[in-house]
Amino acid sequence: MRKEWLIYGGMWTAAVAAVGVVYFAQEGDGPDRTARDGDDATVRLASDGNADLPRREPTLTQRDRTAELPRMHRNDTRHTGRSRFLGPARAERYWTFETGHHVVGQAVIGRDGTVFVGSRDRHVYALSPSGGSARWRRDLGGDVYSSPALFTADDGTELLYVGSDSNYFFVLDADDGDVRVHLRTDGDVDTGIVVADDGTAYFGAGAELWAVAPDGTVRFRFRANDKIFSSPSLDDDGTVYVGSQDDHLYAITPDGQLRWSFTARNDIDSGPVVGDDGTIYCASDDHRVYALDRNGELRWQADVGGYVRTPVSLGLDGNVLVPVFGPHARLVSLDAQTGEEQWYFSVTRSQANELGVGSSPVVDRDGNIYFGTDDDYVYAIDRHGDMRWIYQSGGNVDADPVLAADGVMIVGSDDHLVHALRADPPFTGDAGIVIEDDAGPSDDAAIDAPAADDAGPADEPVVDESP
């Protein structure tokens, strides 16, 4: 048996090496000008302890950074989950697009309305907003859990940042999917990506937080003591907040120094959120939501009775909206000042601790709340927690919904589909019956990386490493 495992191990090692050679090989003998690595970057360690830095004001009124379009994870750098647009009043299916596997990451929307979304079929897609057809697709060599992010470069080019389980971070041209940069990391790039005003992308890969410039230059690496599934967020002064499975929330300066850390009682997979007054909200597998000031000092904590593995959101009045796993799966509203429970909305009768609300809510301009759950539904409730509508997909909905300017909601599902919903679709038909114009993968519209579809064994087993 031991000999067989050694043989299998050797075969897989050779296969992985072949994938890297084939996927990233360039024509000719010259250097690959898109390739980057972080070997020369400064690596700071959480174990080094806090840097000797001055204290900050415990509260700070934050600028409203809610973008006109959802261009990054949770809509803005603070990860509030708020949208400037109004969501659909009814759950009518507009179009769907089928990928080859689960869609678990949030979509983002480009300046021309193009929808960018990743799938666990290894691809990131650019979809037409009107019918859902593929404008292009790019194979990233591994499952795409990561939510992409967009940034407009100085020359006006729209860049798409996205990572994958191939241990690479990519900078693509959003217009055609061409690879501008592929950066080798030391672990899966599973998290959402937050983008600073200067285009610096912050994301987790393995146990490290990476800070990467638009040209692929690694500005710093910060190494926690365990895996980072948490999506980082940004304070107005450039401080980066990120959680880790070493039970810590870290506050890191723009040059990678550890400002402070806060210790919970279990993994922090939920990405932190910066409130309107500078309060940092984070949640943990210890069933608690924590409110901290800008110096990492605890203001309050609230036990919500289940794992919280996806970021909380902020209602229009500042209330904290908490997605909770079982045994009492629900969305909970907490008072931002005290942590006191205001109301909750139950979503499933399952008693499983690993099932519940795995999707962070999006809040529209009227305060209505939209989120997905592991009972295959997308829910819309009002700001008081009362039901507005529900929409059934064909699988768990762990992806965060986003809203477009025309009131269309985009959300992915484990049914392999990207769903577009709106209240008044241009096509007629019974609810639940999809009448589409050009949805679905189009061979004419697809642009793949050279030899990428041949990367890896066709029957390679899928290992789910999501939190």
C-alpha cells in the first residue's frame, strides 16, 4: 500500500509540474514578461509582534466609498455591502449562464455593464449584461473561489484582478481577458480582493496577506500563523484588516507592519467590515461578533448562536447584519452601538452546523436586504426583517448578490449557474421558466489561455477547501 501511494504521489507531482510548464509557457526563448513572484518582497511575520506605532483616534468618521457599480468584493473598500441601486421588487428570472462547476464568489460589474465572475470550473468569465452570453473566458488553472476586483489604470485600461487555486494571482485586461500579469503565490488565492485608490490589491493566499501593485510588483507579504480565508478590508488611513484561522484579526499598516492583533476563540474566516464611525466588526467560528475600535480594543461582543464565516453587512441605519450558520440558521440584525439583537429572519429548519447563510447580504438604496442560503434560495427582506420575496435556484447559494444600475441582481449558485433577476424582464413566460436570447457559453465569444484547457488530468479529484 505504501509503495502504491508513493507511485501515485510521484504521478501527481509530475502532473502538477506539467501543468505549470504547459500553462505558463511562452513562445520563443525570451523571458515571460507577464510572470512575477514575490521572492524579493518584504515578508513580515505575525509572530514578530506589534510594531511600536502611535495610537490612533478610537473613532473616525468614514468617507462614503460606496461605488456606483460593484467593482470589488462587498462593493467598497470598507466592505459595507451597501449599494446605490434599488434591487428588484419581484424575483423574475432575466437570464442564466451555465459554467462547469459551482459559482461561489461574488460577481463584479465593469463600466460598460459587463459582468465578471469566477467558477470552480477554473475559469473567470466576462458576460454580456443584456443576455448573459460569454464575451470571453479565461482558464486560470485552478478552481476560482476568489471574488474578482476591477481597477482603472492611468492609461484608462480597465484591469481585472482575480486569483485561483493554481497558486496564482492574475491581472487581466478586462476588455479581452489577456493576461497582463500572473503572480506566483505560496498558496491558493481564495479570498475576495480589496483595491486601494492607487490600485494596490490586497488579498489572502495561503497563510499570507499580499499587497500587489497593478504591474505585479509585490509591495509586501504579511504571514499569519494559519490559513487566511478572510477577505481584507481597508480603513480610510490605509490600514488593512484581515482575519485568519489562527483565531486572530490583524491590523496592518500600508507598508506591512503589524499595528495590532485581536484574539477570538476560534477561526476568523469572516472578512472584517469598517463601520461609519471607524468601528471594525468581525465574526468568528466561536459564534461571536466583535466590535473593536481603531486601536483593537473591544467595544462589545454578541453571541449569535452559530458560525459566522462570511462578512457581516451594514444596514442604512448602521445596524450590523450577521449571516449565521446552524443549528439556528438565520440573518440577525444587531445594534451597532451595543450589539443588542434587534430582529432575526430564520431561513431553514436544518439543524446542521455547517449549513445556513453562507452569503453576505447586499443592501439596496432603500434599505432592502438580499442574500442567499444553503436551502437553495435567494431571499429579499425589508429593513425591518419582513419577507419581500424568495427565489429558488438549483443549489446552495453561497455567492454574495450584487446589484446593477438597471435594477438587475446577479448571483451565482452551486447549480453551476449565474442568475440574473429583475422585476420586469423583457421576455414573457411562467415564473421559473427561462426564456433567453444568447445565454450560455459561446465558442465564438470564448478566449482561453494557450493550452489552458489541457492543464491537469481530466478526472482530477475536486478537493473542497472553502471554509
